[in-house]
Amino acid sequence: MKEVIETLAAIDLFQGRDLSEFSFERLGGLTNRNFKVVDGEKSYMLRIAGEGTEEYIDRHAEEIAARISADVGVNAEILHFNTSNGVQLTRFIEGALTMNAEGFKRPGTAGRAALALRDVHRCGDKFSCEFNIFNMMDEYLGILRGKKAWVPDGYETVQHEADAVRQALAATPLETVPCHCDPLAENFLDTGERMYVVDWEYAGNNDPMWDLGDLSVEADFGADQDEELLLAYFDGEPSPQSIARMILYKAMCDLLWTLWGALQLANNNPAEDFRAYANGRFERCRTLMSSAEFPKHLTLVGETDA
């Protein structure tokens, strides 16, 4: 734990402390290294940024989003944030369960997640950057091409087909709001009464339906969970156009994270088999886009405001 001790020693909160008295526990993370740090009765979460993340993460923008979402009461309290190296220290949220697809099967969890996202969406503030999935696809693909890196076979063809989605969404734009933009199931912490959302690296002002659609995909929601998510978010029945918009984003999030997975592979991230990850995301996107219902959703979004 030498790296953890050296990182903590550079944080003002721990100046002059004997860090050998602290205890550390390595936690999960696909790109970053996360640790629970215990100092007597006080617990913290330390995030050490992964190698290569500076290529595509704007740490200044992340800090703004992290602090705004913490002020709303959705994110953990921020105690230290270093924009130059991505080190972040927050309060550890005690008594909260780190979510996964299985955890989200429990009744009420999808609804609590919807309310947490809605609290940020409606906070009345703005983040410092925009999250535009199509621009990000172009950016990620440019980085990969610059590295002469692998992408799944047929990716460019499907991205070209996604132009129809881009046009439909652009024809009926919603006002962008502060969004998490990377609602991986494990970024949600559930106390049973409220849901916290952490890891705001990709946050930006975005279409709010992105967050709902992406969460549905990441947590492998079924129809009942989608219904619970939408009913809670809209405090009642959503419009057919809102449902359709969310479904378009389900496909687009898989297409975007396909490239993200390819980028992790190119950066030699050892966290998991990112070739299999990217291929899996890509195939799921193609399956949804080739379904009989997808053109109907495309038409609904393209013709009528959500």
C-alpha cells in the first residue's frame, strides 16, 4: 500500500499524521484504483486515477460536477480533488450497498435511482461541459485510429446507421441538464432509503433520457424495472416519446462504450478482457437497432417532441 500512503501524505487533511495507523481496503474499479481508508472511526474513499485516463477525462469538469452533485446530496462529500493527477478523496458512505444488476432486481431500487438522477437533473445548476455522444464517438474513434488500434469488425457501418438516430434526436432536442452520463450499476450506492451516485468522470450537460437509458442497459433492466424507473422519474406515466427517446439512447450508449472498451484495450488496461467487453456491447447495440420496434421508436422521436 505504498502508493496509497504516498498519495494520502500529499493531502492537506492528513499532514503530520502517522499513516501507518490507518487501514486500507482495495475496492473495485475498471480504470481507476479505489481504496477504503479507515482512520479510527472516520472512513474515506480514495480514488487514484488510472493510467491513460487523462487522454479522455477532463478533471476540471469532473471536479465541478462532483461538487455540484455532492451539494445536491446525491454524491459523496468531496474532501480533496487534485485536477492535475485525478486523485480524489471523499467521505465513505457507511451502510450503503454497492449496486449491481442483481441488486437492482429488488423492488424500489430502480425508483430510488431515478429520483437521485432527477435531483441532479433538476438542481438548477449547470456543469462546465457538454456530453455529446456523437462528438465523443468521433473523438474516441480518432484516438483509436491515431493509435492504429483495434475496433470491432463492422463498427463504422453501424456508426453510419446511427446517423439516423443523431438526426432524429437533433430534430427534437431537449434542453440539456446536468447528467451523470456513466450510470454503471456499481456507481449507485443504496442505503435502502436513498440512492447515492458516485464517479462523475464523464458527467456533463446532456439529454436527461441518456441517464435513464444508459442505466437500464448497464443494470440489465427488464420491462418491469424500466417501468419503475420511468414512473418514478416522471412521477407518473411517461409519454410514448420519452420512452422511445430512452430506447434510442440504449442503443447509442452501447455504441459509445464499445469504443471506450476498445480504448481501454489500446491502453493495456488489465482490469478485464476489454476486447470481449467491446464486442459484447457492439453486438447488443446491433441487436437492438435491427429489431422490428427500433424504427418505430426512431419515428416517434423524430416527429414529435418528447
